[in-house]
Amino acid sequence: MDRFEQIEQYLRGLMPAEEARGFEAEVAADPELAALVQKHRLERQGLELLVERDLLARMQVWERETTVFQQTQPLRGRVRPLAWVWRIAAVLALAVLGWWLLRDQTATAPAEAPVVHTKPERRPRTPVIRRPAPAQHRPSLPEEGGPSDGIAEREEPAPIDELPAAGSPDYAALATEFYREHDFIPPKGAKGGTAGSAGYDRAVEHFQNGRFDDVVSQLKPALNLGADALQRKELLALALYNNQQYETAVPYWSEIIAAHRAPYSQRAEWAMALTLLHLQPAKQPLLNRVLSGILADPQHPFHRQALELQARLQ
């Protein structure tokens, strides 16, 4: 690059910052180079002034011609369109001058890459259907969330169909539809129910009268005492369920399931499924495993209800 091009780049502001600082140091040390740079600067300013003065002179001439033309016309309505033409021409001339002065900077500016917007490819979702595997003895529920669930680890069957994400059913309505109180305790006034202690019988009476808070306060202090401990836990969990305290009821159902004592553990599995329906979709994996455990045992007393519920969830 010769001196002329180097000076032109510096005066136009096209020289990189580091190179410009080095060039300025060179100008400060070389008087002849400094004079040459000043000469170029004055020439550029003079050229810009000449162009500006020539344009102003032309505009004055155009203005005088327009005035004379307007005075010689009897109808001013004919002059106005021509005056606007001259004014537009003057504006265009100014635009051309600005383009001429800035054309180098515009030419050297890096072009921006075009932004291409593409839509993400949507692949159809292929449903995966898995059937529960038969088992010689009914598998237990694996733990979900750690020891707080209280479910003993047993052989896990094949999972049931995944619950659909779109168009989910009304889980709470399904739980209400499938819940039958007489599946767990005899109805009020019925004969032949399982006899318990006097405290348990009073709690059953509170439950049948809809006083669920009284059931909880009566059973909790001595929950694990006596031969009817599983009965107490079952009734307490049912009271919590009817009181809409579903999260609190889950650990009690888990303890009864882990005891492996029929019919309490079987009733607790079905009650656990109904409780988890109220906690959907957060507890969906655990609900799938509970239903899989019931469906793996054709002799389960709630096998038919589990099949029907599974069909309603699909």
C-alpha cells in the first residue's frame, strides 16, 4: 500500500485502530508526512466545499427560474407541480452527494449474513403399548421417592401402557367413580363386619358419620398398637382420603402393602391406585406400577376394576 492510499484510508476512518495509532505516531515523528497528510485533508475539505457551493448555486438558479416561471403563468395551479419537481430534484442531488462521500465506507462495511428461519421438524409420536407380564406370585411395588413411600422392593412386572399426555382424562372424576366405601369397611348398620377394639369401633362410627377429623385424632396416637394395627392404618388412610389429604394417605397405604397380609394389602393396593389418581400427573409412574401389580395377579379381588380403569385411562 502506497502513501496516498494509506493517507486516504486514515482520513476516511477506514484504517484499523492499531494501525491508525501507529500511523499517527509516524506522522508525529515525520514532518514531511504530517504536511502531506494535512495537504490531503485540505484538498478533501476543499472538494467537499466546492461540491456544496456548486449545489447551492444550482439550487439558487432553480429557485429564480421557478419564481420567474410562476410570475409569468396566469394560473398558479399549473406552477405548483413544476415547483415540486424542482424541489424533489434538489433533494435527490443532496442524496447523491451524501452517497458519493460515504460510498467507500459503505463498500467496506461487512455484509450481514441473512437470517434463515427454519421450522423444527415434527416427528409423529409412535405409541408404545406394553402388556403386563404374568407372574407366579404377585410382584410388589418398587419404591418411589425413597423410604418415605414405605413400599418393599419386589419383582417389577412389565409396565402398563403410558398414560396419554394429550387429552388427559379427568383423574379426580375417575377416582370418585371407582371408589366404593363398602370395598373397605361395612356400611353403617351392616352386620357381620370385622370386629376390632372398642377404640377402632368408635373410629368406624365416626367415619360412617363423616367425622373424618375425629377418626384421625383418635387413631393416630395408638396407630401401631394391638392386633388390629392394620385395621387402624386402613381406617386412618381412608379418613385422610375422604378428607382430601391424598399425599398424607400414601405412606399409610404403602405400609399396609408392605405387610403382605391379605386382604388388607390387596385393598391397600386398590386404594393406593385411587389415591394416586388425585395426584396426577405428578404420580403417573407410581400409578402405572400399582396398576401393573394388580393386573399381574388374575386372582386379585380388584383385578376387574383395575382392567376397567386401565381402559379408561388410555
